[in-house]
Amino acid sequence: MELPKPVTVADVAANVDQQLTFMTIVINGQQYPKPQPAKHGLLAKALSRDPFAVGQLTITAGRLQLADEHDQEFRSFGPTVITGVELGIYHSVTNDYGPIVKFKPRFTANLEVTTNAATYHILNNDLAVLPVLFNWAHEYQLPVQDPMQLQPIAATIDWSQVTETQVKQWAQGTKYAKRFQISGAKPRG
């Protein structure tokens, strides 16, 4: 297992173009990950809290808007300035609480949007966003890097049932083959 990758824990606006940053993705009116009911009880809230700042990427017809963890928009641009998109899945581990503390696999969708000005490193806990993002990139004829070869299978996979074996197989020979540790609670969603 590799050392932890740097992930934004505060100030999304200053860090999204420097390191991996968790963001809710809203595209075609659908939110990924889907909102979950609020946890009740102090312990339940503490164990389900993601320790990372979470921004939001909203993709509408002809526009991408980035908002920080306080829902303040800090960047907006059209797809015409995008020079490339990369999609993949990071495989990490997180604590799983129970009678003993153990680790369990965590799969995180990675979206890198490159413009002439910057590359935005966006993480999302809902792998079901991948086929939607492939469709969006295709619709706007954006150059897509797909090192894990996910696009051909994106519409046929039940993303909620993806296994560690599948992710390892898809990631073989790519930068996504390394398993990283992301400390903290279970992912949102």
C-alpha cells in the first residue's frame, strides 16, 4: 500500500488545481453521490463524517461551475476551453468500525479536467457518475483519456456492486494500479 495521497481538507478553491479534491457532481440535474438521510445520534454522525472539504462541480448545458465547501462559486467556464478529460478509479482503504477496527476497500471516481489555465483534480464517491461523465465528454467532443478502459463497459456495469478484483484488473498497468490509504471515515453517499 502506498502512502496517503494529498487530499484537500480545507479551502477547495485554492486546492482543486493542486491536489485531489472531493466534490459533489451535479450533471443533468442529478447529484452524485445522491443525498443521504441525516444520521441521528452523536456516534453515528461522528462515524459517518468525511473529514475532507467537499466542493461542488455543476455541469449544465455549455457550462462548468466550481463551488467551494461554502457553496460559493469560484470558477466557471465552458467546455470549449477544456483541452482534455481523464476518468479513472482510485482504490484506497478506509477504516471500518465494528468489534475490531479493520480496513475495507474504498473506490473513488477520479475526474481530471484540463484547460489551458489549470487541471482540476476532482474525486467523487459515486462510481455511477462515470458513464454520465463519459456521455457528457462525448456530447461535447472532448478528448478523453481512459487508461482503465472503462468507457466500453461504463453503461453495462452495476457500479454499486464493483469489486476489488474488478478494479485491480482494470487498473493493471496504469497509475490507478497503486492502492492508497485515505484515512478517515466511510465515504459520503
